[in-house]
Amino acid sequence: MKKFIALMLAMVMVFALCACGNDSKNDTDADAKDYSSMTLDELKAELKTVNEGKLTVATSPDFAPYEFYSLDADGNATLAGFDIAFAQYIADKLGLELNIVPMDFDGTLAELQAKNVDIGMAGYSPDPKRESIMSFTKIYYNGGQSFITSKAKADEITSLEAANNAKYKIGAQTGSIQMDLAEANTPDADNIGLTKVPDIIAEVVSGKLDGAFMETIVAKAYQAQYEDLVIVCDVPYEQEGSAIGVNKDNEVLLAAMNLIIDEAINDGSLQKFVDEAGILAVGDKYEGLLDDAGHVPAADDTAADTAA
Ligand code: ARG
């Protein structure tokens, strides 16, 4: 009897679902909805974010031209970079207010893992090791990896093989895939993790570090500031390109982001953001975190590029 009732109930439910019409293809399988086949408007109707009405984004602004602070003539700092411009584009498409939270790079990973933010935009490589703590969108920017040194050591350190020597100190950002590249390519060297990219650059230029692993476009941006910086070679890396990290709970947002990435690539916006960030990045800038009052910290003044 129980079985019969259950069967009847199931049949009633199937009828009810069919009666809903065909405006949504996924009604019959609500648990495993195929969000990737929905339109942006359909996704927006279902979208929830950690702070209602807002898109909360973690970033690490030490990474020109991805994200950094652009300084005006009075030294006032404004967040800039192609990730930042793209974040605004995404928020506009979603009809949300943009709320960017700057922090150290390893902090962006932790905040996404803790689900305190909706997305992380920090020039992420879609590292499979991170897939348990975030979902990755498709690639929105194709970049590569480089090994850098200073002019003073460029004659000696001419390749990764030459750099792989116990007498060398090699830098990479803590928590980044560059740390893995260091372990894979220069395992015999003393590989050192530093929290902030500008500190790595400063130490390579001053000779405290003998070399470092760095995103190619970032190394090039720093070369405009430090003429003693030398890009030795490309470093092979399987997960080429940058993706956006999405809160693992939010499949609707992930699907929406993938649609928006397509749109931004196709309408030329992304290329425009990259070009504009490239121009801003050679001007006065600061890479790191501001103090509580929103100013470039006094102790870090020397790290700001005020030469231009
Ligand atoms: N692409 C590298 C990674 O995902 C480095 C990203 C560093 N980003 C930053 N904003 N400092 O590990």
C-alpha cells in the first residue's frame, strides 16, 4: 500500500512538473541543474551573493597590470588594473554594487575558502590544487611565466639550469603557483616565499635574492620601473592563463561569470582593460596595501614609483 501511495505521489509530481510548461528546461532535475545552459537573465533571477546587492571581491593589489594602486599628482591612491576594471564590468552586468576587498595574495585564497567573498580576482592560475577551495571560471587572460634576475647576475644566471644551484636564493610569492615552479625548476636552490611581489622585485634588484619566478606581464611592468631587472627565460607551466576564483557554493555565479567573460572577450572590453592598465602601470603607482586611512604607508614610500 505504502508503495502504491508513493508511486501515485511520484506520478502527481511528474504531472505537476510537466504542467509548468517548457520555459525552463531543467525543472525535472532541480538538484543537478545545468546552469551552463541558462541565459544571463535567468541566472540573475536566481543569483545570491554573500552580501545582498553586492559583488564582494578579494584582490591582492601588488600585481600590476592586473591590480595595483594608481597615484595621482597629490599621491592619492586609486585601485587600478585590468582585474579591477573587469570586476566593475562584471558587477554592472550583474546589476550589483562592486565591493573590492584588498588583502595579501594568500589571504584571497583563504577568504574564498572561508566563503567570505563571492569571487577572487588576483590573476589566479587555475591550479588544480586549488579546486577544493574554489571553482574556476574559464580563462579570461592568456599570460605566461618567466624567470627573472638582475643585470649584475645576468651573465652568470643564463638559464633555469644555471639558477638551480645551492648557492642561489630564489624568490616567489607565498601561496602562488610560482612557488611550485621554484620547487620544480630550481629544487637545489634556496627557494624563499615572500608575501608581496614588490618585495621580491626589490630584493632581486638589490641582489638579496638571485632570481625569482614571476608572471611575464608583471615582470615586464616592473621592468619599466627597474631597468636592472632582466627576464632570463620563459618558464613552462601547464595551467597557462588567468581565471577568476568563485565561491564554491555559488554555481549560479560561476555560470554567469563564464557568460560575462565570453561577452567581455567578444565585445573587445577585456582587451581595452588590459591596454588601459598597461598604460596606467607605467605611471606613478603603488603595489601593496594602504594604511587604515587609505594612504600609501610611510615606510613603503620608497617602494612607490614616484620617478615618472
Ligand atoms: N598566477 C599566480 C597564481 O595564481 C600568481 C598570482 C598572484 N597574484 C597577485 N595578485 N599577487 O598563483
